[in-house]
Amino acid sequence: MRIALAMLIYLNALFAMEGKEVYEKKCASCHPGYISMSKLKENFQDYNNTLLKLTAPTLNQLSYRLKKSIGDPKGDNEIHRMEVAAFISEYVLHPDRQKSLCLDEVMQSFQTMPSLEGKISEEELEAVSTYIYDFDEKVLAEKGVHYEGFEKALQKAKQEDKIIMLKVMTKDCYFCRKMEREVMIEKEIVEFLEQDFIPVSIDISTTELPLGLQTELTPSFIFIDKNAKVLLNIPGAWNKMDFLDILREAKTKQR
Ligand code: HEC
């Protein structure tokens, strides 16, 4: 049993590895890897792509857009994966601007993708599709904010004299997801949080808030000091600059 499991994990890792290789060999010359959403927005909205001079959507844009726009993202994951993979395979062999899913304001900067028909095998397409599908989540896990459980966070807050940042969310809340992808992954935010805060994330559709706290609004950010006293309770989704201000404000309330 254990050997079978080890084999499975090994094979999965092998597959992921291959997907990355295929991407680097056959896609990366045009599609860059990860670029943060704030940079991308600045580039496309303020600079008409003259800042980054991108030649095609980035890997994180592809991963996010395709998963969001194809089929039912909240439905069966295996089916969703197959639908996204089918779209990618079809697009790579027969690129068609009419069918593309990235935002128009992004797409208008690009030439039409040349077909890779005859230059990529079915196995390679399958591997690269898996890699693209998983990329968005992988980047978030690697670069994004890491959350603790509340009890542990309170202990740590006492020991390290830090503030707990309690994020109130639900799995299906669009603005929670958006903020996670666009703000909770920005280097300055992640570093500020790491230094002075202990982030906790609670899904109020499944879990009660600690300390008898109540809120229906998601996302909400409740800042709590080491004595379990609420310093600040801020509902809403914020951009990077505004959220940095909120973190600074929470710091000024700390004694
Ligand atoms: C020579 C440059 C080039 C290469 C190589 C390339 N692409 Fe593209 N691709 C583009 C451009 C430019 C666009 C955007 C314009 C368009 O849709 O034709 C695009 C669009 C796409 C889209 C559609 C995005 C949407 O919004 O619907 C997918 C999917 C895609 N590429 C996947 C791949 C994959 C997978 C590979 C590697 C196996 C690859 N591309 C290799 C240039 C390239």
C-alpha cells in the first residue's frame, strides 16, 4: 500500500515536472511565467503594454482566466480539468482569437498565436495542461500569505508580541479570492505580515469566529492584539496600497 502510494506521488511529480519542461521548451518563449497582478494592471491599464512589452498572456493569467471561464469551476474537479485541458489542446493546435478568454484589453496587445500543430505531441499537451491548471494555486501556496489556526496564533501573538490578522472569508466569496490572488501575494504585504502579524483565515460558512466575534461581511479583516482585544475591524476588499495603510493603522493601535 505504502509503496503504491509512493509510486503514485512519484508519478504525479514526474508528470508535473514534465509539464514544466514542456512549458519552458514550447511556450515560455512567448508566454512569460509569473508576474504580479499589480504589475500587470499597471502595464496594461496605464502603459498600454509599453512597460513590460509582453508578447503573450503570462502563465498566471492563463491559469486563472482559463479555469475561471471554462465549464463549472466549482463543479467536479476531474471534469473541470478535462474541459480546461481540451480547450488548451484545441487552442494550441488551432489558435482562434474568437475563442480566446483573456481580457480584451490584454489581448489587443498581442499578435495571433501561431499554431503548434506537428510540433507538440498529445502527451506533451496533456502534461502542459496539467501544469497550467495547477500553476495559479501553486504560486499562491509558494508566494502567498500563510495562515495559522487561531489558538496557535494567540499563543504566538503573546510570545512574539504580534497582532493577529483574522481574515473572515468563505470559499465561494469572489472578492476574497480576488484579494488573495492580487494582494495577499504581493511581496510588500507578505513581508509586512510576516514581520508584525500572525495571519489567520476563517471560513464562516463552516467555522464559527473565535472570541464571540460576529460578522456576515466577507472579506473582513479583524485585528486582534496579544490580549485578545480587537484593535480594528475592517470589512471589504482592498488593493495593495490601501491594505498596506490598514496594516499600518493596526500597528498604531497596538500597545
Ligand atoms: C510564438 C509565440 C507563442 C508560443 C510559442 C505559444 N503561444 Fe500561446 N499565445 C500566444 C499569443 C500571442 C496569444 C494571445 C493571442 C491569441 O490568442 O492568439 C496566445 C494565446 C494562448 C492561449 C489562449 C488564451 C486565451 O485567453 O484564450 C492559450 C491557451 C495558449 N496560448 C497556450 C499556449 C501553450 C500551452 C503553449 C505551449 C505549448 C503556447 N501557447 C505557445 C503566443 C504563443
